[in-house]
Amino acid sequence: MSAGEVHRRLVEMYPRLVAAGRFDEGLALIDPAVVDHRGGADGDHHGIGAWRRKWESMLGGADEFGDLAVTVERNVSAGDLSANLYRSRGTQPASGRRYEVWAMDLVQVRDGKVVEHWAIRDTAAVRHQLGL
């Protein structure tokens, strides 16, 4: 599977995996020694356990969305790198407020698994649209 195919598959399955709280299918596409460059106060996270905890954190609190959806609008791949431009949207059940933002991420794929990940998402816009 090419870097672009792995990347698109992972991004598009993400809402279903988070909604079900069953991550094994997605984690099969993540290298055990992955480096996840999150930026901001979170900094870098290392290993598949950190990736699992990232997804688990999406299961509750202000980040819980009953209708989370992610649509890859554009993908550019070259060799072992793949970049996605995608839209993320959802409704916060407690308030009924919706958000929709553009985001970008880049992955490096080796042997069919993500070994490195960088992401940019306008969290300030999400918070503003949700009135937080």
C-alpha cells in the first residue's frame, strides 16, 4: 500500500474508530515506534501507546462529537511522504453547536505503517464555533 493510500485510509476511518472506541484496525497502520509531532503545549509523543491515548482522549469531555466526520479533499504523495488537506466537522451533543474547520497533516510511511506524523488544525476556530 502506498503512503497516500495508508494516509487516506487512516484519516477516513478515524471518526468510525473513535465513535466505536475500537482502535485496533487503525493502530495496525501505525508503527510501534511512531513519532507524533503535535506541536503547541502537547509537544511530540512517541510510540503506539501515545497514539492510542490520543484517540482515547477523543472519547469524552469537550472533544466528544456524536457525528464527527473527516473528508480528505486533497492528497499529495511523493515516495514515503503523504500530505492531506481535509475538513473536520461535528456537533457537540451537550450544546448542539456545530463546527467545521480545515486541517492538514503529513505522514511518513514505511512498510505500510505511519512512522512519523505532523498535523495542523485550527483549534481556536473549533473552540470559537462551539462557543468555548
